[in-house]
Amino acid sequence: MFGPVELTARQQHILWATVRHYVATAEPVGSKALVEEYNLSVSSATIRSGMGWLEKAGLLYQPHTSAGRVPSDSGYRVYVDRLMQLSETRAERTEKLLEKRLNVENWSLEAMLRGAAQILSKLSGYIALITLPQSQVAQLRHLQLIQVDPGQIMLIVVTDVYETQSTLVTLPEEENESSLEPELLDRELQILSNFLNAQLRGRPISDLLDLDWGELDREFQRYADSLKTLFSDLAKRLQTPTVVPIAISGIADVLRLPEFAELQQVQPLMHLLEDEPEQLFPLVFEPADSTRKGKRVNVRIGSENPLEPIQTCTLVSATYRRGSHPVGSVSLLGPTRMMYEDSISIAEAAANYLSERLGS
């Protein structure tokens, strides 16, 4: 299909009913079933004619001769973009369920996201994938300066996503006089660590490149150049794209669906999810797209997915944020024969919930 297909109201209704029936039954759809189940108020012959037109337009196809018809990737795309209505009930249920089951004190962020993935996979019936927040948008939770060797100090940083980073610097000779007295340097570094924690806790790691080290108290000025080197090295390293862990749940349940009954189809998908999940990251987290006005959820249907193992699947992704910054995503992966209304509502509701939790 090279451009938008113009559909009459009847053709839209037939396509809508065909998608709904096929999603519910996994069986090719005939005109008789649509007449009986969807009250289209027209004859079976009229529906056959409409289905024939939709097939020529590339929105339906026959899996084999004399069979009914099933939606193509393009048919699902038209359905998602123009015909479906999102489920407010499903969205409300998702948020209430997450609030009830994840409202546990002292859970780490990673534990909360893995728990959320389990809930979403059970709720949707598909594979849930939740990326942990990216380091470069994480906030500083705690830092510590320690002496590791004479003339060398290490900066250890813990972010609010409980990721630990460290970097090492050698003090210039004029700053290294106190290295003859290790206990004195240890005390000074502890005092400096306390001072920096008070000043920097809660600030984004990405802000460290723009700090004005000339504003340090006079007693700490001699460390200014070394601190600037330490923080610049750390911030630049965290801004370099890295593999972000993805919490995955629901693989076993999806394998029970008829689309995944054949081993040769399942093996590449399992290899991708279990051995190379990092390949999914550019697909599930697209911060540039997520800021586009009106585009809150990204839906990749079948051949729209660039990775071959999921080209018979649909990937629904919604971005969650810390403040105005996109930091991670909630995704559902299932067959193209997906309950799109529910899946999109679930992913968006979960992303909204996580955004609220990170902002609190």
C-alpha cells in the first residue's frame, strides 16, 4: 500500500468487524460469520463484495483457497489508526492493579519494574518488556570520595536507579602534600564528600558537566580542578549509550498462542528475547518520537518491525518520564492478532503510573 486507502463507512465497518472476529477466534473470517455476529444489516453477498474490495486494497488476504479472510499488516494499521477505540476501563484497571500490588515500601526501582512487567504480562496475555531508566538521565543519590593510593582519589557515585559508577584521578603534586598524612586526607575527603552530597543530591547526572567549581568553599578550592576532572569524566561516560537492562515477563504464556505453535518460528524469537534483548532497545525506547505532539504510544505491526524474529508480531511501546525527560519504556509484544485496544491502553496506563512514581 503506497498511500492512505479511502474507505466508505460500510468498508470501514466490514474491516472493523473482520479484525475483531479474527482476533477473538484466530480463524479466517467469512461473510456469514459477520452477518450473524455483527448485525451489519446487509446481505452476505454485499459483505463478500466488500471483503473482496478490501482484499484488493491489501487490507485483507486469504491464507488459502476457499478460506475466509484475515487482516494483513496494512489492515491492522488502518484499524489502529482509524477504527479502534481505546479501553478506558482497561486503563483504569491497570493503574489500580499496579497501585495495589506495587505499593510496597523499600522496594528498589528495579524490583518495582520487574514486578510491573509480571503484572502487565498477566493482564494482557502478551510479553511485557520494561526498560530500566537510562543512566544519563538518572539523578545523583550519593557520592563518596576516597583515597585509594598516595596521590590518588576515587569518586564513587550512586544514582537514584541504584546504579554505581566510579572514576579515578591523580592529584597534582601541589595538591598532594597531604598524601604524606593519609589520615588527614581521609578526613578532608569525608568532609568534602558530605559538602558535595548536600549541594548535589537530586541533581541530574547530565548536569555535572555544567557545574561551576569556582563556587566551592575556600577550604575546598584546592580540589576544584581534580573534582572538575572527576565529574566531567563520569558525566561523559554516562552520556555514552550503553545497554540498558530490560525486565521481561510472559514468554511462557505467549508460546501457548496458535501463532507460535511452530518451532521454527519460535526459536528466533526466543533467541532474541533471551540472548540478545539489547537489540530491542532502539525499538522500544524512542524518546524523539515520544515527544511528538499527540504521539504517546508507538505501535509497530508485523513487517514494520526491522528485526526479522518479530516481523510476525506487534510491538506496542509507551514512554515513561522523570519530569519532562523520557527515561524508559513499557512495551507489550504479541502476535499481530492482538487486542490492540487493550494493549495500547495497558501500556499507556503503566507508563503514566511509572512517570507518577518517579516524579513523587
